[in-house]
Amino acid sequence: MNFDRVRLSNFKPYGDADLRLTEGVTVIHGLNGSGKSSLLEACFFALYGSKALDGTLGDVITNGEEETEVDLWFTHDGASYHIERRLKEYDGRIDHQCTLETTDGSDVTRDGARAVREFVTELLRMDAEAFVNCAYVRQGEVNKLINATPRERQDTIDDLLQLGKLEEYRERAGDARLGVEDVLENRRGRLDQLDDQIAEKKEKDLHDRLNGLESDLSEVTDEIDRYETQREQAKETREAAAETLSTHAEKRETLESVAAEIDEIEATIREAERERDEHRDAVREARERVEEIEAAIDGRLDGAGLDAASDETIAERRAELDGREETVREELDDERVSAEAFRNQATNLTGKADDRAERAAEIESEADDLGDEAEAAADEADERESSVEELREEAETLRERFAAADADIDRDGVADEREALRERRGEVRERIAELSAELKNARDRVEEAEELLAAGKCPECGQPVEDSPHASGIDEDREQVAELEAELEEARERESDLDDRLAELSELASAADRLDEIDETVETLEDRVEEKHAEADRKREAAAEKRERVEDLREEAEETHDVATEKREEAEAAAERVAELEDALAAVDDAREAVAAIEEQLSAIADAEDEIERRREKRENLNEVNDERRDRLADKRERRDELAEAVDEAAVDEARERKETAEEYLEKVDGELDRLAERRTELENAIGGVNSEIQELENLREERESLAERVDALEDLHEETSELEAMYGDLRAELRQRNVAELERTLNETFELVYGNDAYSHIELDGEYVLTVYQKDGEPLDPEQLSGGERALFNLSLRCAIYRLLSEGIEGAAPTPPLILDEPTVFLDSGHVSRLVRLVEEMRGFGVRQILIVSHDDELVGAADELVTVEKDPRTNRSTVRREDAADLDAAELDIAELADD
């Protein structure tokens, strides 16, 4: 796998950066803090997203920006890929968009951060943690594996070599075995339960019970058939007796009907006679009522305006009253319209007068408000004039401060001078950081050398002091520490002086800003003073105009009130005339009511005479009908006598006895049949229950046979899962031992390259991944006993050995990612750096196609095929990258080759 290109936008210190990477050794070079490591972090982030970050997603967005973009192009196993990540911050949240696609024509795409991370993990066969443990030695983590416990080291290497999958498979087989055991135990329990149920069913002798129940059912059925035959015979006897009784009953009913008709005719004749008497009395009462009505008519003639009561005189009087009513109503309608018109005019005029009075009050209030506003505007103008004077006094004081300062600093140039000083202070602070790092490294070298001297060994090669020509090197380091301390102290003094001067310039810059603010404020306030004076004059004039309008409106309101009073008086006169006409109309209504009453009384006399005639006719009809009824009554009495002679009471009594006997038998036999039917139902239900139990027994036997076969299969499966679990465990142990042997081999080969002809002979790695270093004399050492530089180099050797093992073990099936070393020389002195260069060259020889190194060490720079320089602009705090031409590195390569030969 190779990284081909990375492009950044607003990622950490980078505003915009675009870098192409090639095969071979690429060294990313620059000062501390310039952003070298951020390039590698961007590649790591592109592959694994948030899992590659120590902090949050928001930490990678450049300060002051809202979004960042990272694009990575890489080649893996002959295929080309492009990953694009976009982060955007809004409302305190981070929107993370990510896509992966191929660039060589194959149709592979993934959308979403999770989908891309899972694809990369499957493609490289390692997640973010495995990537760090295998290929990416991050800054400050060079000692990670040696400081880890044997268990942690074992888990890390097992995961890298895919042995964790075998443990996962073993656990899955174990889970399957336990699952089979649970199912098998459950099925065995069910099998025992079925055996118990089958034995219980057998003890019931179900077939014998079934035969006995079927025999009982046959007997009950025969008895039911016999009773039903006898019941049918009894029904026939009952029906014959009932027919005889019915015939005599019909004759008796006819006799009773004729007797009833005779009684009814006699009653009807009596009722008709009574009705004739009522009609006679009603005629007498009607004649008396006519006399009373005629007397009442004579008393109403004067009130109705009539001389006599007749249809002609009544019609003439009605016509006279209708004409009078029409005349009065016309006059009344005219007067009502006039009265309403006068009232409406009075109401409208009053409303208009009130409106003008209210409008006058409103305008007068507006005039008062304008007067108050005019006074307020004048007061505000006075206040602003006072503020202008105060600001001018403050400006004069600030100008005096500039006059007291240096002659070469004026109001316009103080900001530029302060910015120039800030840049100078930034340069001094960068130098302090560099000196601090150099001083720390120098002190560490002196401290390590002093420890070795105390042990009687050379600080450079580790040999006894008496055998080394380089024992004097510690004095040079001590002199360098002293020089760096002096230079650092001088730089800090310069920083302090610049801080004091910056504080002074900051005060002057604030004063200059305040003067600009005062000038703008004074100009604004003067304009506002003129505006407020003009506003006060306008509002005073408007108030005077409104007061004149108030007087005019009040005069108009008074005149309108006078006219409204006149209209109201005219409306009252019209109302009096309306009342007079309404009284005349009421008199016409009274006369019409009297005429109507006389007319009604005449109609009542006619109705009474009609009633008298009608009742006379009814009396005559009743006489004729009663004569006919008396003839019918004689015929019915003869028919009654004939029917009485035809009824035979003895035959009726005999038929009644036979019917009662048959009914008693039917009642008894129905009860017996009901009992037998219940018994038959019980037997049928019992037979059904026994048949169900027999079927259940057959079902239980079939289920047991099937379950027994299932139990046999589960026992075989349990044995297979147990064997599979043991196989995965044995395979993992066997592969781990093989990996331990291979890792020990590659580690010793790498160790020999780095420590050849030195004080150490070899390294031993046991089955638990415990590391032991052996000296030339056979003395074992824990890696923690090595010096700081030796431990760092030892850990780099261990990392490279693991990388080699992973590469050789997969035989190219899944090419490994680039070998990435971030600041590997932090704990190394110059001698150890040379050995690191030798290790890098050997890794190239082992076939590592791409090695990326972040370092500011010149010796590593010389070993590079490609050099990437990172610089940070102190003014913008933004980093940029630049690739060097390979031709510029030829001389450095020759020097490295000579060093390797030595």
C-alpha cells in the first residue's frame, strides 16, 4: 500500500496544502511546531476518521474557521482509491461527511464515516489501533510496546497477525457448544416427559374402555327408539279426541254466539230508544238558545252603528268602516314618517356636534403634546452641546499624552509600530522554544553521560572509559549547555523588554482609537444638536396651528347643537298628531268588532235551527231501525233453540278423558326420552374423549420417535462443536508459537543490523511475549535496563520486526501500509541516529515500498529519496509544505553511503 497524495483545507495549522508522495523514503522536515506531524495525522484521519484522533472532531478544524476538508489518494493491492472527508461546525455540532471511491474504473463506493472506516479496516485487515501498533510510530509512543505488559503485547501482536480471529472463532464455537448443551438438555427433559406421559396413557386401558362405552351406547339407542314409537301412538289418540272435542266446541261456540247476538240486539234497541229521547231534549234546548241570541243582538245594534241586524246592513257598515280606516292609516303613516325624520335629523346633528367637540379636544391634546416634545427636543439639544464640550476636553488630554511620548511615534503610526513589535516578539519566542528544546536534549545527554561515567563507561560508545578515545565528549556537551543557558536567558530578557514596550504602545494605540472615536462622536453630536433645535421650532409652529383649529371646531359644534334642538321640537309635534290618529283607528277597530259579534250571533241562530232539523230526522230514522232489529231478534231466538237441542255432552266427556290420558303418557315419555338423550350424549362424549386420548397416545409416540432422533443428532453436534472449539484453541496456540519463533528471528536479524559488534548478543522472546536482551557475556537484561537512546532504538527495531513478520506472513495477499515514523530521534543522540539511518536502509532492502519519516534531524534528511519541507508563517500562524527535487539530495545520499560503509 502507498500513499499517493494528500490535500488539506483548514486542517489544524494548514490553510491549504497539496502534497504528492512517492515510493521510497520521504522525510518531512521543519522546525518544531511547524506542523510536520499534522500531515501524517491527516492521512491517518482520512483512513479511520474520529477513531484516529486523540481529541474531538472540532480540534482538527483550524482556529477561526468553520469547516475543514481532507482528501487522500492511495494505492492498495493494485487498486487506486480516493477518500474525501468534510467537517463543518454549526450550532455547537460537527457535521461529518465522508465518501470513498475507486479511481481506476472499478465500481467501489462507500458513503458515510462508519461505512468508509469499516471498508478501510477490512481492506487493510487492521483497525486504527492495529495500524498504530504496526505501521505508525507516533511521536512520543516509540516506547509503547516495550512498556506494555506481556499480555498487552501478546494481544497486540495476535490481533496484527489475525490470531484474534481464531480466538473469536473459538469463542463462537464455545458459545455454540453451550447453546447445543442447553438445547440437548431441554430435549432430553422433554423425552423423559414423553415417556412418562405414554406410560400413563397405557395404564388407562383405553381400548377396553372404548368397547364398553360403545356397547352401552347401543342399548340406550334401542330404548330411545321403542319410547319414540309409543309416543307417536299416544299422539294419534290425543289428536282424535281433540277433533271430537273441537266439533262439539264449534257447536257450543255457535250457540254462545247466537245468544250473544240476541243480547246485543236487545241492548242496541234499548240504546236507540235512549238516543231518541236525547234528540228530543236537544231540540228543546236549541229553541231556548235561539231566543237568548236574538235578545243579545238587540243590545249590540247601537255599539255597531246599525239600525237592524241583517246581512245587507252588516255589509254596508263594514264598507263604511273600511273606508274610514284607510283614510286614517294614510294620515298616520305620513305623520310617523315625519316624526322619525325629525328625530333622525336631531340625532345626527347631535352626533356631529359631539364629534366636532371631541375632535377639538383631541387636537388640543395633540397641540399640548407637540409643545412638550418641542421643549424636550430643546433640552436634549442643550444636553448634547454639554457632551460635546466634555469630549473635546477628553480629546485634548489624550493629545497631550502623544505629545509626552517619543517624537517618532504619532497617532497614525502607533498601530503599525505595535504590529512590528509583535512580529519581533513572535520571532524571539520561537527562538526561545528552539533553545529550550536544544537545551533539554543537551542536558539529557549530559545526564546520561554522567550516569555512564559514574558506572565507568564511555558516554558515546558505552565501553569502559580507559578503552575509549571519546571520553572528553561530555565536556563539549557541558559547554554547549552553558552556552544555550546564556543565550536562552538573553532571549528571555529581550522578550521581557518587548513585552514592556508593547504594553506602552498598546496604551497609545488605545488612546489613538479613543481620539478617532471622539472625533466621530463630536461630529455626530453637533449634527444632532442642529436637528433637535430645528425639530423644536417645527413642533411649536404645529402646536399653534392646531390650537387655531380647536377654536373653529368648537364654534361649529355649538351651531350644530342649536339646529338639533329645533329638529327635536318638530319631532315631538309630529308624535302628538300620530297619537291622535292612532286613537281614531282604535275606534274603527272597536266598531268592526261589534259588527263581527252581531254577525257571529246571526250565524249561531242559523246553526241552532239547522241542528233542530237534523235531530228531528235522526229520531225518525231511529224508529225505523228499531223495527228492523225487533224482526231480527225473533229469528235469532228460534236459531238458539235449535242449537241447544244439537249438543251431546256424554260424547264430549268421553273424548275429554281419552285426550287427558294420552297427554299424561306423552308428558311422562318426554321426560324419559330427555333422560335417555342426556345419557346418550354422555356416552358419545366419553367415547370422543377416549378416542382423543388414543390419538394423543399415537401422537406422543410419534413425537418421542422424532425427538429421540433429534437428541441423537444434538449429541453428535455437541461432540463436533467441542472438537471445533478445541481445534481453534490448539491452532491459535500452535500459530502463536510459530509467530513467536518467527518474530524472534526477525527481531534478532533487525537487532543484529542495529547493534552489530556491540555489547549485546541476541534477544529472546518466550511464548508469553516476554522480551529479554542478552549481553555478550550471557548476562540477561530487561529492556527497561537499557539507556534512553538504546530503549528507543530497541523499540524501533521491535516495531520494524513486527512489520517484517506481518509482511512476510501474508505473502503479499494484503500489502502492508507505509512505515511511518513520527519524530523517532527524540530520545536518540547522534550515534544512535546513525544506527536508525542504517535500520531505515535495511527496511528498504526488505521490500518496504514507502517509508515516511517526520524529523528535523539533518542525518535523516540526508537519507531521504524525497524531502518535504514544512514552514509556518508567524504572522498568520499558517503552515505550508514544499517538496524538494531529488537532484538536490545527491550529495547528502553520498554522505550517507560513506557513513554506512564506515
